[in-house]
Amino acid sequence: MFSFPAYVTIWGRLGRWAHVILSLAVLVFLISPILVVMPLSFNSQPYFTYPMPGISLRWYQDFLDSPEWMLALKNTLIVGVVSTLLATTLGIMASLGLTHPRLKGRALITGILVSPMIVPLIITAVGVYFAFSPFGLVNSLTGLILAHAALGVPFVVVTVTATLAGFNETLSRAGRSLGASPLRVFLQVKLPIIAPGVISGALFAFATSFDEIVVALFLTGTEQRTVPRQMWAGIREQLSPTILAVASVLVVISTLLLITLELLRRRTERLRGTANQF
């Protein structure tokens, strides 16, 4: 099942096996809540108990037939997509500025840009609420989109800046020497190479928006509820297995995002190795 390199002593082999067993134990411990929740979403009865009396898809059907859940899903997708586009655009522009060789105060600017990742979310939510209230952006999707875009920008900045750090600027200079404008060089030379980093940052921004609840509690009303807020309200008002079905869907989406990010990471490494050959 496992192939290990040959170790000189028996203690080396035992240490290797102990490391593998400990790693697997930690993995099982971390994913055990998921392993408990997902099967219960197929329970035929509205009880959170094992063993389950039967298997049914009724809770997934309730999710699809519920106007409240469909409205929450619609709002979540709208906010997630629009805020991701906005965060990606702003993050790319900020990363290009941060990688400029003559930029002064790079460390300070970087710290300000990534501060939403460091500041506790409840503080950000309260600050956004008081900042948006005078402009009528509370209880609106517009305010939530702007807030989620601000939360997603740091992820785009980090991933795109890391990708640009390994970019061979000789390619840009070659494009400029052939008469291309800076915009054309970026779109046709630089952007295709750093695209995996851009997409990775965009996926992180979308995942942040898709799973965010604290800011949504401050900025949304009944008509602007997102899926996480609808789940929160359902837990407080009426605990239903439908919430477990929604949670299972979110787990599947998160897993797909992680797989996509890993594939993009490998592609970035291949492209970086190819670009460095020139």
C-alpha cells in the first residue's frame, strides 16, 4: 500500500510508519465531523441519530423546493460572483503596483491590503456596518458585495503577487521592444502566464464570500439572506435535516474548489519552470 525508501535501521522504518499512522489519525480527526454530518443528510426521518432507519433524498428535495433556500442561494451566487470579479480586478491592479521595482513603502502598503485577513471579522463587520449606514448600503446586496470584495482582495493580492515574483520580466521587455503597448503586453504575455495565480485568488475570494456569515448578519435583511445566514437562522428557529443537506452541498463545493486549486498550483509550477528557461 505504501512504498518507502530503504532505511538503514529498524528504528528508521518504525519512525516512518509512526509518522504515517499519526498523520492518518490527525486526518481522520479533522474530517470526522464531515463524516458524521453528511450521512445524516440522507436520513429518512427528521432525527439526528444513528443508526438511521432508512435512506432518503427528501431533505435535498426540501432544499430545492423551498423558496427561502432558493432565494438565499440566488443571493449567495450573485454576491459571490460579483464580489469575486471586483476583488480579482482590484487585486490584480494592486499586485502589479506592488511588484513595481521603484515602489516605496511596499511593506506598509502590503500590510494595509492584507489587513482584512488579520483583523478579527467581527471588528470588520461592525466597522463596515457603521461606514455603510450613512450611504444606505445596509440591508442591500450592494453593500454586501462591496464588503465581500474587500474581504476577497487580500487573497488575490497574495496569490497574484506570489505568481508575479517568479515571472520572467524579459518576456515583457521583449514584447515592448516589438512595439506592443503595456496593456497589450499584460493581456497577451503576462496574464496568460500568471492566470493560474489569478484564478486561485479568485477561487479563494469566491470561497470567502460563499462561506461568510458574520458580515452578512450585519448587512443583510430578510430579502438579502445568503445561504450561511439562512443556515444560521434555521439552527436558531427550527433545527431541520435540510440544513445538513445544505451543509453537504457546501462541503462538496469546497472540495471541488480545493481540487481546482491544487491543479492550478501544479500548472503554475510547470509554467514557471518553462518561463525560467527563456
